[in-house]
Amino acid sequence: MQDIYVEVTKKLVQINTIKIQPSNPFTWASGWKAPIYCDNRKILSYPEARTFIRDQFVKLIKEQYPDAEVIAGVATGAIAHGMLVAQELGLPFIYVRATPKSHGLENLIEGDLKVGQKVVVIEDLVSTGISSLKAAEAISNFGGEILGMMAIFTYNFPLAKENFEKAGIELTTLSRYKTLLEVALESGEIKQSQIESLNEWRRNPSEWGK
């Protein structure tokens, strides 16, 4: 996986999907200050990167979950990526809303899922893992069997690891924060003197920058 981490990370940085600004932090919707911002939706605008990401997901699913019967995307960021993967594998696709639709059938899960079907969930980004795991829980409550979850990038928060372990769901990612720092340091985007602060953010993001 190390080679994939590096290759995917370099592609994400190249198209400015990930930005690192330790001296000029971003403010997340949660109110947290963060030296990094990741917007994987931008991948969709770059055919070569988009295809590469798809192919890595497909390869891993064939290796790890050859019995997969359905691909699920987590709304909204992973809908397109999940659909591309499902199309390449020739499998049905569904997606999970953050909240049930407020009209019509009030669906939480869009698409056809049969009880007992084996599902691989695609996510674009994992921070704490809470929203990702809610989507997996919705599928399980409907009767689907979660084989595992795959994401493009993870911030490697200890809380996310704890949440996935509690849920008993395996998380596989194509890129990760640890590798991002290695790549950024090698390219000169960040300095060695900034590494400790960047690592401290990962360990305790809610308190960093206060």
C-alpha cells in the first residue's frame, strides 16, 4: 500500500485537491482550526486523476472483497466516485443521504438494495468517521452486509481509528495524512520545523491553534 499512498497523494497535491497552510490555517465547518484542507470533488474535473483513483478502488475491491455485490457511495462527495467504481466492476450502485429526503418516499438510501446483499462503501474523505459510519449503519439497518469501507483520503485522527474499530468495519484508504506530510516535506512545500505542529494537529485537532 505504501506505493499507492505516495502515488495517490502526489496526484492529489498536483491538482490542488489538498492544500497545506500551517501558518495560515483554515477554519472547518466544525469551528476547528486546521493546517490542511482537502476537497476531493476537484478530482472529478481531472480525467487522468479521476480514472487513476477509480482504478485503485477497483483493484483493491477485487483483491479484498471479491464477493462484493453492491457499491455504495456516501452523499455527496463520494456519489460520483462510487458510481465510477460500480460501473467499472459491473455492479449495482446505491448512495446514502446524510438525512432522509423530506418529501416523496423520504428515502435515506437511494437505489435498490436487497436484504443480505454484500456492500462495499466508498467515501471521499474520512475525518472523525462519524458521518461515514452513519451511512454504513443505514445500510446495515436496511439489511445489507457491510464488507468494508474505502476512502480516498484520511486525516489519520485517532478518534476515527477508534470509531471504526468500535463499529467493526475495516477502513482502507488510498492516501493518508502521514504520507501527505512525507510528500510535502520532500517537495519543500513544508519545512522540517513545521512537522511537530502538523503532527500535533492530527493528535488533537479540536485544540490545535487555540
